[in-house]
Amino acid sequence: MSHIVTVKDIQMTNKVALEAALSRLEEAGRIQRLGHGRHELYSRHVEGEGIKLLAGKTADGEEHPGWTFPVVITDTGEVKYDNYGGSWGDQLSLDEVVQMYGVEAAKHTAMMQGMVVEEGVDSVTGDILLTCTG
């Protein structure tokens, strides 16, 4: 049975960070932006910023398919999707969006406090590293 899931652990309310995260993921070929509007999630429609999670490879090189239905970020920052318990989309793809939003939100917050932010990647773990000074 299908149902729409709402991610409650994170609310994507920082519009600057959301725009930056979606732009980065789009440039990397990880998502397709569908724009703001009404998007179909199997049996219901949800209003917000729609993105299509595309096929690709995970960090460990494993192939995963794109999502059947879009992910929608509502105007209140809630993330809504229907992936039929993973059958219609790999959770790792959504985790990548949440991670990139977190990176961009942290960068934006630090810069708003007058800090200089440098971003790097740990050569061993592949983790994103942020260095904030100032």
C-alpha cells in the first residue's frame, strides 16, 4: 500500500540554502527541478517545490534507479514524497538532498554571522568538511 511520507526530522525553511542545495544537485545531474506548483505523488497532489530524483551511483559506487514520483518541499519546509517503502525510489537519493541542504544551511548561517566558510572533502571518508573562521 502506498502512502505519502513527511520528513519531520528536518524542515527546509531556509530558502537561500534550499536554492543553493538544489542548484548544486541539479548541476551534478542528481535532480531535475520541476518548479513550484502542484505535483502528483501517486494518489494525491502536494503543493510546493518539486524535484525529480534521478538515477545514478551512491558514494560507494552502487547503481540506483531514479524515483517514480517527485519529492516536494512545501512552503513550510516539509519534505513530502511517496516511494512505496523504497520500491519507487532509493532512500539514499533523498538523503543526499537532505545532506546538501544541511551543508548549505550551515554555510549560510555562518556567513550571516560574518564568518568566512571554506568547503572541502575528506580524502579518506569522502565527508564534506566546512571550515568557518572569523
